[in-house]
Amino acid sequence: MILLPQNEWEGLKQKLEELAKLVTNRNQSDMMNEWIESGEARKMLGISQKTWQTYRDNRIIPFSQFGRKIYVKKADLEAFMQSHYITAKQ
């Protein structure tokens, strides 16, 4: 058992809480930069394959292509959704 003065314990506790917040924010940031496959992106948006093809043809959502595989960043999908956000009437 280790005894610490109250002020040292409070300082240590505060630093641990700050560290936990940093780790949480970092994980959320990493998750948004994650690449997902085309099919999953389509499902997230709830659109048909034809609409998805139109979005890619018109470069509405950025994507990356390797051979026949299409990948999209979750952050780009989130930005697309935010740009089309419609607020409720008050």
C-alpha cells in the first residue's frame, strides 16, 4: 500500500483523466480515417448500386480504387452526410 498526500493524488487523478480523454479522442479520430469497402459505404448511405456509381462518376464522394476494389474513408462519408444535413423546422 502506498500513501499519497491528497493534493498529489488529485493531480495524478486529473492527469489520468486527461490521458483517458486523449486516448478516446485518438481512437475516434483513427476510426474516422479508416478505409471501408464500397459495399459497406453504400449500405451506410442507404443507396443503390447505380446511385453509388453515379456518385463515383461525378466525384461526389472521394474514393480510392485498386483494380476493381473501391475504398472510401469514413470521414468523407461523414462529411458528405453533414453537407446534406437538413434541420427541423422550429
